[in-house]
Amino acid sequence: MVNWSKQTIKLNEIKILIFLWPPPSDCSRTQESIINRLRISHTSLTYRYLMTSNDPSKCPTCGIQLSTHTLTECRNHQKYR
């Protein structure tokens, strides 16, 4: 646990302890992977620019770099939350 807290990785920004997250009931391994990628904002939409050598995409409403912000904070998608 000591080594985990000293690492500078995206996951330990949102998960301080190394204990397992309880998966939602009746969740497949694929669905668990999708949930975890969303938690750390690691999706093809948010990282595609690294593979294409383009600039990162920006939220058309807010103008910030595209991330899970679109799902959780963007005022344009508020009605879906």
C-alpha cells in the first residue's frame, strides 16, 4: 500500500486505497472495464489525439479539453444526468 500511494498514476488520483471497488450487480468483465476507464477518463474519445498526432478535441459547449467532463459536468448534457 505504501508503494501505491507514492506512484504518480491517474488511477490513484481517484482511488487512494488499493481495495477493490465493488462492481455493480450483474456486471460483466467488459462492463467493469468500461466503468473503470470512465472513472480515470481513459477512453478512445479522450485519447484518440495521441494516436492521430492531432490536437486534443475540445468540448463544443465549454471549450475545455474533452474528457469525462462531458458526462459529469457539461451543462449541455445536464438533462441526461
